[in-house]
Amino acid sequence: MFQKISNEISLILVMATVLVVLSSVMVKLSYAQSNNDLENDMLNIHNNERAAVEVPPVTWSSSLAADSQSWADHLTTLGLVCDPARAEQVPPKPICDAASHGAKNENIASGVAELYTPEEFAQMWADEKAKYDAGQRSGLGIGHYTAMVWKNTQEIGCGFASSGQMDFLVCRYNPPGNIAGQTPY
């Protein structure tokens, strides 16, 4: 009788352990800020940059946010990993450029999971202003910033997702910026 009870208890303990481990993995994979936090943080960063160059603030678009979230979620399914040999070294942490675009009107940031918050990713886009102010008016290294401050842009929406290996921030803009032959402001 004790052997039967002992086997049943062992089975229950094993099942409980499996469920605890699986639930912790699922919580890890579904980590994200609340939509309100992401909305507020992205609007603040974008509108601070826009105010600095005296262009009108943007508002939040739920539609753009849903599209951005969908693309960020899609990127988590591709099995992308940050290749340290290809990662841009942004001290003290690398940033990865492994994510493909899903639309022409978007900024994407990606990095090793849990190294950057969405705000830190967006701030890196804003920090490209130093290259723009230094006289570079087009080319690599400023397109994220110019999309953020494009004068005609009125709405943004962003999404953030993690694969457990990499995190992805996607922001989309309406109307889009970075139009050849035009300046952002």
C-alpha cells in the first residue's frame, strides 16, 4: 500500500515540477510591458526629440501598434540569434541587426534578450541625432532618428516582443518619413 501511495505522490510531484517549469518558460516568452507603458514611453521619447527640433508631436495609433506588435511577434518565430561577430558594439552591450523589415514605414531594433528595455532601444534611435547634427544628411546611421522626427509624421504605434534569445522593438509611422530628396524638418 505504501509503495502505491509513494508512486502516486512521486507522479504528482513530477507533474507539478513540469507544470512549474513550463509556466515559468511561458511567462519568460510572453514578457512585455503593458501596452499603456509602451505607448507612454514611446510617445515621450519621440515627442521629446520632435520638440527639440520644433516639429509637432505625434499621437498613438492603435492600428499601427497592432501592426507593429504583429511584426515583432513574427520576428520571434524566425529563430534569429544575435551573432556576436556581426553585432554592433554599443558599450557596454551589443546591439543586433538581424531583423528584416515588414514595412517601409518602420524602425526596428533588436538585441540579446533582456539586455535592453524598449526605451533604451528607442533612445539609441534618438542618439543618431549626433551623426545628423555633425553634417551627415543621409546614409547609414541616421534613418531611425530622421523617421522619429519627420515633420509630416502624425502617428506612431509600436510593439515589443521577445523570443527568449532576442528582443525586438518595432515602431511604425504614418505618414512615413525618410522620403528621398526631402529633409526631416
